[in-house]
Amino acid sequence: MKTCLQLLLAGLIVVIPGLAQEPKQPLVRQVTSGNTTTETVASGSAQPAAPTVQPKALPALNPPLGDIARQARAAHAVAQKAQMVVDTDTAAPEQNETAAKDESEAK
């Protein structure tokens, strides 16, 4: 048991540095190019600020949209409404049943 614990501890000591997030030294040496670059500074006048573009406003409606909506609501309110709603799915069987009853009574 004691030997097993020591082997486990030794294995952890060997493995833990390999799990580090960043190596201390680069794994591959980077080769520098023979060309040397020099820093250049451009001078001159600053560019003017870009103009802001405003959207073109739409022309005013004549009559205004609110008036159009009010007229539509008023026309809907005075329109003729249905007096009775008939559901065709339930009306058809009732007619057939009454016709069958009339025929059976006639016999």
C-alpha cells in the first residue's frame, strides 16, 4: 500500500509540469528574418470628418393617417352585421334526422 502511494505521488510529480498552461521557453526557436524593418511616421493634414446623412422625411399625408384609421373604424361599426350564425357541421345532421323522422311517421 505504501509503495503504491509513493509510485502514485512520483507519477503526479512527473505529469503535473506537462499539464502547465504556458511553457517557460518556446518549444521551437523562432527564426528571425534577415530583413530589418524601420518604423515610419506619416505626416500630413487630418482628413475632414465624414458628413452625417439625415434620412429624407416623407411628405405629410393628406388626410393624416389617424383620420384614415378613424374613418375605417366608423365604417366597420356601421356595417351590416349577421343576425344569426349557422354552423353547417351541426345543421346538416339535424335536417337529415328530421327528414328521416317525417318519412318514418308517414309510413
